[in-house]
Amino acid sequence: MIFTVTKLFDGNTFEVSPHWKWNNRRGNIVRVNGYDAPVEGGAGYQAPRNKLERLILNKEVELRDPVETEYDQLLCDVYYEGKNIGDYFPECQ
């Protein structure tokens, strides 16, 4: 599934277009499986968010291996140019 990243929320959550569909659910918010980045207001929030922005904002990503939906977010592996996004964030693993 190929999508364009249209907005970032933090260092591992973003919005995509078009909407994803999985297990009779539909949405546009994706949370990356494999690492945890601090939420807005948390210590260390800005660095991973900036890194993710430079890497994938307004670019195409591939969503693979959906795990679940929580809070209307699809939790899945995310790939950019064939590489797992989590590999770019060893500091958050």
C-alpha cells in the first residue's frame, strides 16, 4: 500500500493520503511500528519529529504488515525507498 505523507503529529505518527483500509476500518493516521518517539510536549520530542519531517513529509511511503488500529491510527511497518523507517531511529528503540 503506497501513500503520501501529508502531515506529521510527532516523531512516529503522521497523516497519509489516500485513506488506508484495514479490517473493515478506514482512516488516514498512521503510527510507525518498531520505535517510540516522545509525544508533543515530552522531553526529546522535537529531534525525532524534525528527522521524520525531513525524511518523509510530502513523500510516498509504503505501509506493510498492519498490526492493529488504536485511537483510529493504523499501527504498521512503514518503508521509505525500500528501507524500514525504524532503521532511521535507533535512538528511539
